[in-house]
Amino acid sequence: MAKNLEISMLMDFYGEMLTDKQKEVVSLYYNEDLSLAEIAQIAQITRQGVRDSIKRGEATLLDMEERLGLAKKFRQMEEELSHIIACAREIAFQAEEMPRSQPLIEQAKEIERIAERLME
Amino acid sequence: MAKNLEISMLMDFYGEMLTDKQKEVVSLYYNEDLSLAEIAQIAQITRQGVRDSIKRGEATLLDMEERLGLAKKFRQMEEELSHIIACAREIAFQAEEMPRSQPLIEQAKEIERIAERLME
């Protein structure tokens, strides 16, 4: 069973749509990187049960992304915010050479702070 | 049946989680502001059928928001982006009085453009 690297990100968006059991095993498999056998022991189900639960969880997460597309939108937003941060840094850099530019530099730094917070 | 004003916004996020019929009637009710009787005629179902379909659609949308909370996160993000826009405008305003500040004003306007696009 090959690990789908996107699943971990989809868990951040849609994890609450899974059953408690699916959430547990998918998280152990993708976030903690445990093996099916290790997860079977922790979750007290068979190895096949773990596999089925992961498969069903993955299917739900991928279906949610196909319907709502939030992970994709989020990645686009991150790119735009990176661009805002780059502009704000350039403003602060250019303003350093200017007289009485301190208030302006503060505004640029505030923009950078907000954009970084939004990217978390 | 009182109209819940939040539903229209939740449709933007989670509309694709509804059945086609629910999507149709909820949209006619909330976005087009039609009456139950008018929707019944369009959708070719009974008034009670319309009412049930809207109720079920609303329940799904509210449940999705309770699980994922994306509309709430989006509203918070809008506030942060408004703050970024205000800072960018203040930079452009202050820079107008400064010599050789045109490149800096351009950067501020670029920030404003990106933030406005993200708010759409």
C-alpha cells in the first residue's frame, strides 16, 4: 500500500468528516508513520481491518477534496500570501534609505506579520 | 419557516455536499428568494417536499460548518486581509510625500491588489 502524501494535508481540512476509528488509524499511518501491524496492535483490530479503515478514510478525504477543493484553494492562497510578504519586505528594504520612513517601515512589517499568521 | 441568513454563505463553501435536488431548492430559496410554493412549481415536487429538502440541506450545511468551521475561518481571514489593505493604503499615502518613492508605491498597490483578489 503506497502512501499518498496528499492525505496528510487533506486530514487538516477534512479530518473531522471521518469516523473516530478512521481518524485514529489514518493519523497513525500518515502523521506518525506507523506500519499496519503496529496500528493493528494499538487500535486492537486486525491488520486487514486497519487497511480497510485507512482505505475508507482516504476515499472520504479525496471525495471531499474533489467536491470542495479547499486544499487546492489553500495552496493558491499561500502563494499569494508569499507574494504579499515579498512585496512588504521590499518596501521595508527600500524605505530604509529614505528620511522619516520609520512609520512606513512599521506598516510594512505589520503586513508581513499578518500574512505570515494567515499562512499558519 | 424563518430564513437563516448564514445558509447562503455556507452554500458557497459546502454546497457540493448536497444532493442535486437539495442544491436546487436551497439555492432558489436562499439565493433567489423564491417562496416554497414557487419552488414547488419549478422543482415539480410538493410544497412539503420542498420544505423537507430545504431542512435536510440546511442540516447538512450546518453540520459541515460545525465539523470544519471554514466559513468562520474565512470571515477571520477577511478581517486580516482588510487590515493588510489598510496598511498598504497607508504606505502608498505616506510615500507620496517622499522623493523617489514610486517603486515603493507600486509595491504597496500590488499588495492591495493581491489582498483584494484573495477576498473575492
